Amino acid sequence: MTTAIILFNVKRSKLKEAFNEVKKIKGITDIYTVAGEYDFVAIFRAEDSSNLSKILTEEIVNIDVISRTKTLIALDTFSVIDLEKAYKL
């Protein structure tokens, strides 16, 4: 399973619009508004990394209200729950 944490900056006052567009993307399982350098964070989960490449280069890049992203790829996952079962991957 591929897990990525995607950090987003959005154009001022467009947080809700960006949030609504990102939550439509297949593989996005969680979104958190955060304080600090970024406006919100999305967790992406899929069976392989090719899906991540597609959403970054074909979907997120076309959301005009997003001004910047940073993607962190998880190397290992440690969880108290069975993520594959929880997210039906």
C-alpha cells in the first residue's frame, strides 16, 4: 500500500473550495485543516504509487485555488488498526 501526506497552500479565502475539490479525489481518505505553514493536509492511500502520480499530475495540479503543495511519501506505516481493512484497499 502507498500512503502519502499531501500538504496544501490555497489562495486566500478559498480554503472551503479547495477542500471540497480535494475530497472528491479517489484515494484521499482524510483531510485535516491545520495551523501553521500549510492550510490543510490530505492523506492519500492506494495499492500502488502509480495512482499517486496520477492524482498529483492530472488532478491536484488542475485545481486553480491551490497555490502550492508538498508531498511526503510514507516509507513505513505503524498503526493500531488494519489500514487496508479500514479503507477497503
